[in-house]
Amino acid sequence: MTKILSVNAGSSSLKFKLMDMPEEKVIAEGMIERIGVDLSQDDNVSIKFQGEKHKSRHAFSNHEEAINFTLAQFKDLGIVKDFDEIKGIGHRIVAGGEWFNKSVLIDDEVLKKIERLAAYAPLHNPANALGIKAFSKIIPNAVEVAVFDTAFHQTMPKENYLYAVPYEYYTKYGVRKYGAHGTSHKYVAEQAAQMLHKPLESLKLITMHLGAGASVTAIKDGKSLDTSMGFSPLAGLIMATRSGDVDVSLVNYVKGKEGLSDQQMLDILNHKSGLLGISTLSSDMRDLLDVYDTNEHARLAVNMFVNRVVNYIAQYYFELQGVDALVFTAGIGENSVPIRKMILEKLAFLGVKLDEKANDQHGVQTAITQPDSSITAFLIPTNEELEIARDVQNLMK
């Protein structure tokens, strides 16, 4: 057995899972939130080991502090006796540009490229790079692997990934659609194929990673055909605080009216828009659903979210020329019974038949449509950490 650590460093969070491979057995997992952010009254550290959850509240000014604390907990809780027990570390990297169409071993050149791609995912790549550096200091003998969110989408055809701007912007600056959440889309597509008892290469799927960040992907023959996120994770669906698709003329118009700099406008589109911007209440779908019947702005935000998801399903349905299955995953997709219901009910005219009882659950892998539904819809919890660990194991060989 080989201990492999999967790491997902967000802009203010650190998620991890330590696994025994190739048995794919989870030894420990956890999450640290609010890194570099003022603490709330809630616990921001959670580590699960041997069936027990260890929760605490600690302030961290940066990712290195959070990683040091996490690894200290590994020893304090008896998860490992020595850090050298961890033979491989897989890092989820959001943006790989056109440089990376698969997972790679990390060296100085790879790290430099991850940092140079920060403009493609400004909320994530800098944090990803910090995580790589911090772990390499503490566990220098472990094999480190970069697993790119964008890699899965490198199979998109040019007509789907290019923007209709001067072609030289693509050749000079790499201006194109890259997508994101590729590791998640790939994992749930593989699971859907198993549930359908068919080869993935024979299927047409629409996978929906619906969480604080959200994207929809059309998958044909096991490959990404099209996806809703664009040059950066800002495009596509309405998200927790991201606007999703907007007319670029609107951006210039608002900047002029409000006297905003480019960076200020980007911050608004990334951090103050989406569900939060429309609802004026919260970026959390659960909060909005709680007051859906009584708060007009919350109801509007939810309805807009559902509308955009359905729009992308419709687009990809025709692009794929039919669909074998729809897949819901990630925080909202896995846990929000009402959102899944609202989306599928809008597809009833296609013969999609929701199974209310099957849909009334979360965190389990199951079909949520009736047997005679024209399209099968699945609820499949994502497992990016397992997908990362598999890639690390393969590269260690």
C-alpha cells in the first residue's frame, strides 16, 4: 500500500484526502476554511479520521501556515508517524492553459508555468502554487503531481474553444476557452458509464458541476466536446459570487458610470455578483431556498440560476444530437433536492420524468428519474481527490 495525499487549495481554503493506493481506501480527510480571512464564530478546521470528526477554530494568515497545522495534526492524531510515509502528493491546479493536457510530475519549470497562468485563474492558481511550495518544504521526498482542471477540456474542437476575436490574440496570447472542473466532470462521467453498464466511449452525457463555482459540460465518446466556463472560471453559469456570462459592453458601461478600474470591475464580477449580487442576501443557495417563498430577490436569484443551467442543457442537447444521461454533482448538484427538481421539471417536454422519491436524498449515487424517462438523470457525488490520487499513482509508476 502507498499513502497518497490529494490536495485542493482554494483561494481561502485547503481541502485534502489521504488515501491508501491502489486500494483507494480513505485514511483521513479534511478541510480548512477562511485562510487569510477574518474568522467567524464557527469552526473552520475539520479533520475526519477513524470515524471521528475533529473540529477546531484557528486563524491562518496564509496557506503555508494552514499546511503546517494540517501536517502537525497528522502526527498529533496518529494519522502518520513520519511524513515520509506519504509517498505522493497530488495538487489540483485550476488552469493549465495549452501547456498541459494531462497530469504531470512537478518540477521547477512546471511550477513556473502554473504561476505564469495565474491570470487565467486568479482566485486559484496562486494558491495552488503556494500549496506546492509549502508541501515540498515539509515533505521533500514525496513525488508531487499537478492535476489540471483544464486538461480534460483540451479535447474540445476549435469551433468550440475559440472566441470570434482577431485570431492573432489566440496565437499571441492564448485567448480561448479553457473550461474548469475537468477532474470532476471526468470522474462523474466514468461513474455514469458504470451505472448505465455501457462503455463511456459510446455515450453522450451532460454533466453539471453545480456548487459555489458551477459549470456544465457536454461529453461525447468519453471526451469533453464543450463546456460553459471560458478563458477563466468567471464565464458560463451564474455562481455563488461570479456573474457568469455577461455582455462585455455592459462591463465597460458600468466601469464608466461607477468610475471603476479594471481590477475593481473584475473583483465585482468575481466576488459581488452571481447569487449574492441578485439576491442582495447571500451567496449560499441554501439561504436563498429557505426564503424562496417570501423574498423576491432570493426567488429571482434561484430562478435565474435554474434558467442558465437549463439554457446550457438545451444548447448541449442539440450539440450532442441527443443525450443518454444527465449528471448532477458538487455542493448544489449533490445536495439540493429543489434545484434538481426545478431543472428536471423544465425538461419534462422532452419526456424527462423525475422520480420524486429517488430525488429526495443527497450525497448518494443514484438515478433520480423514472425507468421510462426519455433521458436518465443521475445524482453522483464527485470525488476529485480520488481522481487526483489515481493520476499520482500512475505517474509514480
